[in-house]
Amino acid sequence: MLTIIIPTLNAQATLPKTLAAVFAHDLPVLEVVVVDGGSNDQTKLLATDGGAKVLECESGRGRQLALGAAETSSDWLLFLHADTVLPTNWEADVSRFMTDPINTQRAAYFKLRFDDPSAGARRVAKLANWRAKAFGLPYGDQGLLIHRSLYDEVGGFKADLKIMEDVDLVQRLGPMRLKALRIFVTTSADKYRVDGWWARPLRNLLCLGLHLAGMPRRWIESLYT
């Protein structure tokens, strides 16, 4: 069984499209869990109307993802951001990965593109895909498909991490246990359109560097928002 876990916080603008792509599949068994961190818009209603089970907790992606994983008994978990849309053929590659026994000890992520045709969007996506392949550091907007046994073995998501929970988990997995799927997910470029195609990636890079250097979390959180 596959469970897709989606953390949300005021995601009414993007969640319906994400859920529509999730449910456009041929997999016989699928559970979708939306873990909401205190939305004050229509996110929870849209999640329920879209066919998802809704859980609630305090905000913080680490806490939300950890709760979603704890509340399901599925063998396979797919963690997905609320503004990331799966391609139409996603179930074929995901099924292929899950049915290979060797992959119970590996995790998979998608290649990234943005919903923006600009050169800046192509540049940032290309660099993100290179970073994931070269250093084993895919971000959460690329999704993460992982078997329950491996997730539990490495300790899962840390509930006390509001951000960088994705980097923390893939670091514990290590590059040798990560595999890029052939297909692309499409992620919202709204933050980049607002902050800039140079400024936002540089801010993300600074946050990553501070995290890897072990700097206080409050510094990173203040820079990221």
C-alpha cells in the first residue's frame, strides 16, 4: 500500500491541483493524508473535498510529516509538498520502483521543473537537479518515496525541525541510498517570482550552508521566511 503525505499551511491556491494529479492514477490501493499546520483559509475543506484524509497539528513541516507517517501503516510513503504536481504518468514509475525488492533499502525523488517558462526558472531547476544528483541533496519539493522499513531505520522526519527537515532526512539516508526517478514534478514558482530568481536561490543556499554548518535553527528560520 502507498500513502501520500502532504503538509499544508494556507495552501488553498495550490492544493486542489496537487490532489487532482495525485488521484489521476491506476494504483489499486492509495491513501492520501493531508497534515495541516493551522490554516485559516479553505485548505482543510478543499483537502476533504479532494478525497484526502485530514490531520491537524502545530505548524512545522518536520512535525507535520512525522505525524502523517505515524498515522498510517502503509508499506510505502510518498512525501509531497502541497504546491508540487505529479505528472500524468507518475504511477508507472512509482510502481516500478516499489515492486523492485532492492528499493526497500533506497529512496526515490523526482526531477524538478517549475510552472514558469522563464530562463530563471529553467536555470534554478537545472541547478536543483544537479545538486540532487551530485550531492544526494534533493529538496522536499522534489518529493520523497521511501519504504516504511527504511524510513523507520533512519529515524524518519524530526518533529522539531520547521525547515530543513528534508535535507536532514536525506543526509541520514546518504547519496548511495537515493535514486532519481525519470519523470518530472512541477512545482509552484510563486516564491521565486516574488523574491527573484537570483535572490531566492541564494537565500536557500545560505540556509542550506548554515544548516550543514550546524548553526542555530532560529537563524535559519528567520532567513528562510
